[in-house]
Amino acid sequence: MKIKAIGFTQGNISIDDENSLQNVEIDMPMAKDKDILVKVNAVGLNPVDTKIRRNSKEKTESPRILGFDAVGIVENIGENVTKFKKGDRVYYSGALAYSGSNAQYQLMHEGLVSIAPEILSDNCVAGVPLTGITAYECLFEKMHIPFEKNSAKGKTILFINGAGGVGSIGIQLAKWAGLTVIATSSRQETTDWCKKMGADHTVDYKKNIVEQVRELGFENVDYILISHSTEKYFETCAELIAPLGYIVSIEEIYENLPMDLIRRKSVTFAWELMFTKHLFNTEIYSQGEILAKLSNLFENKELVSTVVAEITTGINATNLRAAHKMLESGKTIGKVVVSGEFDGK
Amino acid sequence: MKIKAIGFTQGNISIDDENSLQNVEIDMPMAKDKDILVKVNAVGLNPVDTKIRRNSKEKTESPRILGFDAVGIVENIGENVTKFKKGDRVYYSGALAYSGSNAQYQLMHEGLVSIAPEILSDNCVAGVPLTGITAYECLFEKMHIPFEKNSAKGKTILFINGAGGVGSIGIQLAKWAGLTVIATSSRQETTDWCKKMGADHTVDYKKNIVEQVRELGFENVDYILISHSTEKYFETCAELIAPLGYIVSIEEIYENLPMDLIRRKSVTFAWELMFTKHLFNTEIYSQGEILAKLSNLFENKELVSTVVAEITTGINATNLRAAHKMLESGKTIGKVVVSGEFDGK
């Protein structure tokens, strides 16, 4: 049996070219072992989708299916699955080793999956997993902030790139944890969005960030989450970070870092990559548990959806190219999701 | 009133020169506010002593007094001291803002001080503070290992430079926390010393460390403590560190670090500098509390002294020059301490 999907066989071509993402047919996958089979209702887009596509220089025989966020219904389960049953409405981000969510049906390891929050529509749910897990791991694993409401009262966090996907959910989680939040933004609409997500203050990243933060009355910040241009902002972060503070970055670098700048303050610098756990087969089930905690926070109205752009007219190549193009502009706010029928358009 | 001390007015001269460290007389200090006045019985030496001396290029008018480890008797207390009383036997490392321990009497902030472990002689106590606090902060603060016996059972730590001061007490603390310990060494005597401190395995840093660790059966290690040549060992550490692992370094760098090597594994890199808390006036009292915990572990015979060289014939310029010379050789094992009268010799 064949199913509909959207993929590419050659990646590094313009998203305006129809060949950049194509409607394809692939074999219906079979759920085995700890995998569940999910009928996909809506998918979320992330910068990693466009990165992988553009960095794929070799033409492949079979199409590569992208997509690292999905919500859907469990259609079938592998023989060792214990967490889910047919009919469950679930959500997950996924893993590099799995074929992506841009397909009618997708396999996923049960450890990475959680029951979706009932309170949210499919579109809103699809915007949560990758950025939600990433922000959670930054705050509550890498920065070691206790996962408890108001646990970090009195402390301050700076988001470099507050209006992006990780920033949008990260600001909310940080506020829930009691932190004072400062976010960088520049345009009026990103500034408004950061405030809407709960930021106490915003600073303009096109001006001197250190000066602006100091003018707000903060000599230092206890935590910094970098989700844009790590090298570019490293010295700024080194100057602003508090003694014994934490800098966590999710953005890869192309140069060595002047780590000595943060030595005298005994600062911790941590990398966060959501894919690490699955790539190295460690703590797999923790990501399903993180999503379950996020579900709970949504149900309790502690968090709100970060989805800004919903394309609901079908999960097809046309709409996914449009979504990729939005992300490639670098100006997306919050999350972009695509839903509807797999109609091959 | 004048007291005896050992200091220098010009630092960057050979330790073989009598002017490198001289017997001097300084004013008797007065305990105010939260400071206690301690009559010094024994002092520990650390690489930081020789570093500060050699990096002091300007000749000063009044002598600089070094020394960051001491045990002694409380002689007097400031009006806001609550932790100690006259006659208490105390120990501490100190802070850069305070005149050093190489003096008959020294002032110290009560927050940095603890009652000394009764079970240990003055010489053994003097070897504990700086390296003990440093190793504690590396393991139980920067690596977030729970401070509890056997809390990290099943995990592995690699000490780059196992036989140094921090390595010697660090290996013991790591074993107490349940870790499997691998330490780098090279000479027979440093290898034997690491084993004596409790290391399960040693590897020769003059050969390929990655290969040797793998041959021991460890694909990765969960924690790495670097106390020598951070740049030189960074790539080795990047290869050996486990996904989600922790690398902590106490050794300054002179080049930028290739941090991207540890990104895919979402590794945390933290700096540890014992002086940070006092330099930036944060969590001062935690260091006295750390020393109290270490006292307790010594009393319970969970830790043993790391002192290898005891010079007991007087705290004077001659003996301190000899101690500095030992440290400058780069071959010191464990700790060097000096005790006895301040006899001006």
C-alpha cells in the first residue's frame, strides 16, 4: 500500500522551484517493536527543515521526507509498545532517524510521544513539540532551573531572539518558572509578540544590548538562551551574564568561541540540541515525558499557543513550499503549521 | 603592633633569588564587621601563589602577602561575626581581596571559614581548603552531581591531571559519590598516587588518551574535570565525553575553543574558579559550608589527607621559596604545606 507524502530528492535548490519539495508516494510503514504508527493531522515547521533541505547536496533515489512536528491519531502499535493504544490523539517532534511528519502516516518511537493537550486544536498542538522540548531542555535541564511554578523567582533570563519558535514558548515557560524575562527583538511586531508571550522587557538587537539591559536596571542576567547567531552575540552574553550564570545556545557556530571571557565569572555554557537524545540513544523516554508536562501546562492554561501562521488548505507540496519560504525569510514570528488533507496539490 | 609575614614587592623574578619572597613586617590587622582574625598555624601552597608572583611585574611599595590556605586559631572577631568565637580552630582558603595566609595573623570573612576537622593535624588541614572547595564546586555544583554518598553510581569521570592538588581530593570525592574514576598520569609515582587516592584506572597522558580509555571498556565518560592545559586536551575531551555530559575546567586558556565539537552531543562546558564567589560577592557563605561538609567527611574517614610534602621547620621566606620552587617544577604530587614558627629565616 502506498501513502501520500511530501519530500525531495535534491535539496539545495530554490524553494521557488517546484522541485524543491514534491508530492510523492511512499510505502505505508509498519509499526514494530516500540514504534507507533500515526495518521498525521497537522504538522509544524521548523528552521531545521529548511536547513536539512538546503544542505542536502547529493541527489537521492528515494525522496527524503522532512517534518519534525506532528499531531495525529494512533493507527497501530508495535508489539512492544506500552504507552499508547489505537485511537489516541498524540503529538511529538520526532528524531533524525525517522522519516518525517510530512506524510499521511508516520512511525515514531513511543518514548518520544505524548498524549496531545485536549484543550488545543490540531493546528495549535502541531506548533508545540520541537520548540517546546527544546525550550524545556534549555531551562529545566541545561540551566537546572527546578521545574516548578515560580521556582526561579528573583532571577532574570535574557532571550537572544525572543520572537522565534523557541523564544515564544521559552518566554512563557520562563515566566511560569518565576523568572523576569528580557527578550531581544527589533520590529514593532516582534516586540509586541514577545510582550504577548509574557516578556517583561524587550531590547533592540540592532542597538547596544548591554547598554539597554543596564538601563533597564539589570547589571547582569542569571540565564541567557541564545537562539540566533551564537558567535555574533557571545561577547554581549559574556558581558551580561551573572557570575555563576548559565548561557545555553541552540545555534551552531562556524568559529571557535572566546571562552576565556566567561572564566572569571565561573559561567557554564551548554549546548542544547533536541535531537541528541535519540541520536545517541539516551534518555529517549524523557522527551515524551516533557511533552506530557507541557500538555499539562496547556490544559491548566499556564501556556498559550505560539502558532502565528496556519495554512489549513492541505498538507501538500504547494503549502509546504510556502511554509519553507516563510521560514527562509528569517522574519517568521512564533510557529508556522500546515494542516488539511494530503491532496497532492 | 607589627607582625611577621612573607611577601614580595617585585614578583617576576626567579624563585632562586632571595628577593623573590622576603621576610617582612606588616601591621597587625584588626577584625571588623564579619571578619575574624586568625593566628596562623600552617599554610598550604597552590599553583595560584606562583602564578600571581610571576605575573606581578610592577614593583610595589608595600609587600604583597600570598597564601590561600590556612589553619589556625581564632584570636579575635569583628562585631558582626556570628559563626565563630575566640579559640576556635578554623580553616579556609580565602579570597583575592584579603591579604594572604603567609602571615602570623590573617583576617578572613567568616563566610569563607569552617571549623577544622579535629581528626587531622594542622599540616593535613592546611592542604585541604583551596583544592577541596574547587573539587567540590566542580563535582557538586558545576556537574550537578548530588552531594550524597554513591549518588552517581554507574557513572564515570575522567580527571585530566589526577595527581595534582585538585585531582587528589577530587578523585576521593568522586569515589565517595559512587563514580568510576579514570585519571591521567604518566610517571610511576603519579600513577601510584592516583590509585592511592582511589582511582579505578589510570591512563598515560603521554599516549593516546581516547584509545586507552576505550581499551578499558569505556566508550564515553559522563564527566571530565580538566586541571591542566585546557586547550591541549579539549579535542580529546570532546571525543570522550558522553552525550549530555559535563566538562569542567579550572585551567585558563590562551586560545578560543572549538566548541562546535561538543554541540551534537549537547554537552555542557563549565568554568570553575574558586575565587569567583568572593570576587563578585555572591554565595560567600557557601564556601564555609563546603568546608564544613569536607570536615565532616574527614571526621567520618571518608577522605584522607592529600598532603605529600610537609615543611615543618618554620613559616619563613626560605621555606616558602622552597615550596614555590617545588610547585614551579610542575611535578608536585598532592599538596605542599609549610608550618612552624614565623621565625624570619
